[in-house]
Amino acid sequence: MNTHIHRAVRSVALTGVALSALNCLHPNIAAAQAQDAALDTETIFITARNRAESLQDVPLAVTAFDAEAIRRKNLQELNDIARFTAGFSFEDFDGGNANPAIRGQSTLRVTGREQTVGTFVDGIYMPRSWVVNLGLQGFERLEVVKGPQSARYGRNAFAGAINYVSARPGDDIAVAANATVGNWDRYDVGASLSIPVVQDVLAVRFGFDHTQFDGSWENTHPNADLDFSPGTTGRIGGWDNQTFRAIAVLTPTEYITIEASYIHFDKSEEGRAARWLNTGQGQGTCGGLEAGGTFGLFCGEFPVTGETAVLDPRGFGRQANIDVGRISLEVEFSEAITATYQFGLLDAQSITANTAESDPVNCGTILGPPVFPTLCNFQGAPIGDLDYQQHEVRITFDNGGPLRAAAGAFYMNGDDRPSSVSINLPPLGTESIDIDPVNSTSFPDFSNFIFNRELTNTESYSFFAEATFTFNDGRTRFGAEGRYTSERIETTNLRLDPPAAVQGSPETFKFFTPRITIEHDLTDDTLLYATVARGAKAGGFNAAAISPELAVFDPEFNWTYEVGAKNTFLDGTATLNVAAFYTDWSNLQISLSDPLGTVFTSGLTSNLGDARIFGFEAEGSWQATDRISFDTAISYTNARYKDGTVDATFSAGPFPPCTETTTVCDVVIGENGLPLGADISGNTLERSPTWQLALGGQWEDEITADLAYYVRADISYQSEHFAESINVATAPGRTLVNARLGFDYKENFRIAVWARNLFDERYVSNSLQIIQPLGSNILGTYFGERRTFGVSANFSY
């Protein structure tokens, strides 16, 4: 058995022993277990289908975390959500290139504009990777909806959707405050105020959150403590983030509800601790020999991380400002017919600088002699801004009879101005990075080089409808959904003087995404369902393409077939939700080097081949007694490329004829005798762990009538994953443990002591291999957060 599986099983067993010991020590537990009174599990209501429903009543694979779960599990961002969600994985690379993946459908081109998972804040679509991981401060709930949701959610809900749901004002005055103090300069503070300005007519809610952290990794760079602006000071992996939010709810009559909200995110996040390897420095371990006589690829398990890491502090990570505005209007025309309109506005800017030097102190591993002087190289991507407007209108019919239906239209128009640049500075200097403006493109100077600068306008129309028909005395329901989408995308290459449209631009992509659902109440406590759904992810243009045939890339699609069951057991004290699925994924979008380009040509997006994915998921909870509870999540995902798939990324050549020392030699040769690329038929999709497991246990009891306490432990395991499509380099699996001891006084004051990554496991959280058309190949391994601990307090009135 895998060592990490052994550790996971051992940790689970230890948790069970600890909780059993607590059970024996408390004199009231045996009597409590003998009682026949039913203990109900908490009912979580979600809005995954645009209406409030119990999680157990929705024929979808959904995982939801309400405010209480977020607090007790000490969840901070999507990395934590992924640890406790079956079939969902998430890691972010330097610069906010977030990569949420549901059921193995990772965004294969990490720096691509579009994601395979749609992300929404109160129904507003967030279109880019760097506006996905927003933190959980101030949100009432987060939902992960698995399986294609393009019919209901629309744009790029290809593999599923993430919903951030903000807290609304209530009917009474409410004040809340929170604070956290932890190791490595962790300080959080937040507050919210909810006021019913006019009872039952107008209510408002305001909130503010600040969180800062110096990072969990020690930076051994000699200039680590210099005060660069912008820059990384001290440790690695820290942040300094602020969130402001305001929401108003107006109900002038009992039939009309108007909401207006505004959220501002101010993010300053350092790059993750990482180690980079460069084949040009003799750090390759396999494959064919490059021109310099060194191996051109990396094979085997990534080396175990050290106690420290090295980062040039001038690589400051990401700075972003994100503004989300929303206005919604709901009108009840009758008891059966409701109309809603929602307007959304997204305005965001991002500046990024990170380094991929394998020797961040002396540099020169990317640019250096004999062609250039020794320089420290930094990449700025993503840099740019977003400006999107969204409109949606929906009419819903529900008279309590057998038919429920809805129809509507969606319109989105937005501009996206991304850039990617190379910044080069002398090593060990004190010069800070100046990204804006980037105006030097000359080879002799080479201080800044623009890889890509473009303007993309997206105009998207869609019309959607859904209907559910109930029969068989209300026990069986048949549902059908569909969305027709037309997207006009126009991309202008701003690197040219004067700027010019990319060849083939503008282009209109049209597609239809249906979903069919059949559900049946086998008993009052068991819901069975089966679905068939199609997902779509937008196409687009490569502004940096030199080869004409690479200027346009097409949308990718999938068909997913799923069966599932939602069960409630033991008089409502236990739930178990299971699902099995098969996904046929076509026209995959990957990163590809332009054969007519140079080492300075940025990676392009191109369509590859096909993949198939199957697996299962199970999530459950059990309120064993009034003091002991458990929750668990487990998933298995088998994601592989189909036969005949060739990855042209690897056509540039570390592939000589097979020899005893050549690890990679499965190369497809074209009619002209030149390699077309690596044959990856049957290979596992990159960055797709096969197994995920989470188990949580909690003990809670009263000390007095007003004071209660709880002890919680959470264990999560993720199996190894491959770094690239040729499956030669792997990131090992990991097992992480969190713990928390909390005290609640009258539900008004709460304080807790907590530890994350309790046993301080050092692990590779993610990886990225960059294959260059010319020059050296690069492998980056990103490290997960080390052990942190602290105290958190919450007050509410």
C-alpha cells in the first residue's frame, strides 16, 4: 500500500481512538447513546438551481459549505475547499493562475484565458483565473456544483461551477466582529453591520475584512529582508488583502424585491514557494539529449522539499483590485409567475511578477552568457485589466402543480487587455521591478520584452429554458434544460504598430448545451437521479501566433453521463450522497509552441485531441450522538487521453531513437520524416489526482448552560499526479491534518485555537513543465503551506 495511504489510514484511526477515549471519559455519553430520540443533521440550503432548496433534494452532485462549516473547519480559500470536496481539486500557480478542476478536467493550459470551471459571485460570472480565488471572508456560503452546468449557468461552466454567496441583511440590527492572531505575523480583523433602515422595507449590510500573513516558508535569499516596493519582504507565500462590501435589499411591496450590492477586493499576494529546474543547467534527468549534451526532460518523483526556499524578493507575486457590482429586481406577478432581472459589473486590474530561475541568487539560468550578460529573469503574467457587463432576465412558472418551468436570456459584453512580459535585472541588486509602462523591446537593452499584448472583446448572447414535470404521485420527476449560445470574439494584437486584428478575428462561435435529468424518490429518505449533460468552453485567438493556422482555436466540449443517490439514514442523523460518472471530452485546449516562433514567443492555445474520464464520489455526515459527529468525502477519478492523441508540444525534440538510456521515445513521425509529437494515448491527464479522501471528526459538549466547547480534527489525502501529458514526472501524494479547539459562549462570543498542517508536512502542491521551441525546458514545483497556528475570536450581537 502507498506510504501516504498508510499515513492517512493511521491518522483516521488515531482520530477515532481519540474520540472514543473522550466518549469513555464522559459519564453522560453512554446514557445519551441509549436514548431513542432522533438527532437531526443540519439542513443546508443551496441556490444551485436559482432557488433555495435543501441539499438533499437537489438531483445534482453539490458540495456546500455554510458559514459554520467554514469557521469550524478553518477554511480560508479554494485550496481548503478542495481538500474537503470529493472530485474537486485546486491549486494556484505564481501570479494568480488559479486552476480549479472538477472530475479531472483541469485547465490544461494553465495561463489560458478561459477556465474549465465557471466561477460566480452572487450570480456574476468571473471570467479569468486571477479573479477566482477570492477568499471566504464575508461570504455566507460556498457551493461547488459538479458536472457540466453550461445549460443553467452558461459561460464556461464546462466541468461545473463555483458559487460564492454573500450574506444578506436580516430583519434585526446585527453586529459582528472577528479577529485572528497567528504565527509568522498572521493578523486578521473584520466587522459587519446589518441595519433594518425601514422595517420590512429597506435593510442594509456593510462589511470589512483585512487579513495579512508573512508566509510559512523561510526565504534564504541574501536580499530577503530588503524593503522592495513592490516586492516580497521576509518569508514567502504571504499576503495583505482587504475586502469591502455593501448590500441593500428594498421591498417596496410584498411583490417586488430589489437588491444592490458592491464588493471591492484589494489583493497583494506573494508568489508561492517554489523550486525551478532547467535542462540547460544539466538538471534534466531523462529524454533525448539537447544541443548542449544534457537531458531534455525531467523524470521520476519530484525531490522532497527542503526546510527553506529561495525567492528573489523582486518577484512580488500578484497585486489585484477587483470590483463586483450587482443590481437585481424580482417581481411576483402572481403566485405562479415570477420575473427577475440582474445586472452585473466587473472591473478588475492585475499586475504580476514572478521568477523561474533555478538559481535565484546568482541568476543567469534563463538569460546569461555567452549571448547576454548575467540577468535575473522575471515573468509578468497575467498583467492587464477586465471590464465586463452582464445582463440576465428570467421568468419562472411554478403553481405547485406537476409542471415547473423557466426561460430567459443572457447578454455579456466585455474587454480583456492581457499582457505577458519578460523583465530582466542584474543579480543581487536593489532595483525594484517597474512593469508599467513596458516600452523596451530592443535586444541590446533587453530590460523588458513584451511576449504578448492584446485586446479581446467578447460579446455573448444566450437563450435558455428549463422545465421539470412531476408524475407518479409526485415521486418521479423529469427535467430538461437547454441553452443556445452565440459568442462573438474579436482580438487585436497591440504589439503591432499600428495595432491590427488577429487573422480570422472576429469569429462567432455557436453551440447548444442541453441537460436531461430523471429523478425518483425511492423512499422519503432516498433520492435517485440520472443526468446527461453537455459542457462547452469558449474558443478564441492567439494574438502572438506567427503560424497562420494557429491564430484561432476552437471551443472544447464534453458529454457527461451521471447516476447518483442522495440518502438520509438513522432517523435523520446520517447522510450519504454518492455519484458515478463518465465524461467524453473532445477538442481539448492545450499550450503549444509556435513552430515558426522563437524562445521569446509566448505559449499559444491550440486544440489537441480527446479524453475520457470516469469515476465515483461519495460524501457523508453522521451525527453519532449529540456530542460526536463525523463527515467524510472520497473520490476516484480515472482521466486518460484517448487512443491516437499526439501532443505536438513535444515535437521540438528531446526524442532520439529508443536506447537503453532513453526514457521517452514514443514519438509519432510525420510523412516528411519529422516528429509530430509525443504519443500520449492512454496517458493520465496532467494535474489530475486519482484519489482524494477527507475525514473530519468533532466532539462537542457543554461546560455550563451558557458555555460549550468542541474539539475537531480534519484529515485529507490526495494521491500523486503527473506534471505533463507524457507522464514521466510526478508530484507525490500528501496527507495533511488540521486541528481546532473552540469555546462558544451563548452563541455570541466564540474563540478557538487552531493548527493547520499540524504535522508540518513538506509537500509539492502543484507543478508546471514548460517545453520551449528553442532553448532549455523548465520544470517548476510549487510547495504547499507549512504548519501555521493561531487564535481566532468572533463576536456577534
